[in-house]
Amino acid sequence: MSIRVIAGSAKGKQLKLVPGDSTRPIMDRVKEALFNIIGRDIYDAVVCDLFAGTGSVGIEALSRGARRAWFYDLDRKAIETIHTNLALTKLADKASVRRADAFALLKQPPAAPFTLIYIAPPQYKGMWSKILQLLDEEAAWTPTGTTIIAQIDPSEHETLALKRLHLYDERKYGNTLLLFYEAAPQTPEDAQAE
């Protein structure tokens, strides 16, 4: 399997894969579809690539004109691979890479006001739903208008009871399901409940 940058300043560059099978990189056709849906909104966006793996999604975003991207992963090999891929694509100056546990990370203030958060956690562990519930609670991470996209296996899908994040689109490509959420404004009742 090979993955590449599909469009933008680093178009056509082949990306290195993380050694071993600890990550599941997004297939090129799914990534292309994803960025067709996001469209021009990626331009000047501030992106958080959580469970970044190869860094493929954040790198694609930067190649297409995102202002900055933060890459987070707990796997040391993934962090090394992201650094390699950023060097290959000459996008390292627009990136921050940090080894971190996503659950601990979301309990701290965000590094920036993110406009797009992409999550592709390890499959079949229910992690995606726990992360979305955390993002739903952490308004600092998801101010009004933030887009959150989850990449999961269709068999993992369940309807989540979220207060602020609302699901506005979902797309299935073979064994990949993309779920698109947007952070809605807090209601006065929400604010009082805190």
C-alpha cells in the first residue's frame, strides 16, 4: 500500500507508512473525497490531526492551503514518520508534532483555536465515541463553528447523545465511514449547567 499527497503544493509526494500495523492510514480515494467535501474551507484553516498516524490528513490540509496543523499521536514510530513526511513535503514550518495521549490532551487547553479536528483512533475499542464525548464537553477545544470529522469502521457506528456537536453529514467508502460534526453555539441552559 502506498499513500500520497493528492493536491496542492506537495501534490504527488509519496508518504512513508508507519512501520508495523499499529495505524490505519486513510486510503487515497477516501482522502480525496474528504477534501472535496471540505472544499475551500480548508484554506487558512487551523487543523488538529488527532491519532495522526502517518500525518496524511494534516499534511494534505497543509498542502491545500491550511494555515497550520498540529499532529498528535502516542506511538513513537508514528511521531517519527510524521516528522519524515513533513520533511519530504517541505511543510514542517507550518506544523507542530507532539507525542501525547489524546484523552489527557483534551483535558488541557488547546494549543490553538482549531477550525478542524480530524480523529482516526484505533478501531474496535470504542475510542472514537469517548473522544467525541470529551470534545462535546470541552468547549475550549470546540468553539462554535468548529468542524470535527471522525474516521471509523462502519461496524463501530452508534448514535451518540451529544449536547453541542451535531452530526451534519456521513459518508461511507467501503470499510471506512466518515462522520462530520459541527460545534453549535452553547445555549444559556448549557452555560448554567457548567
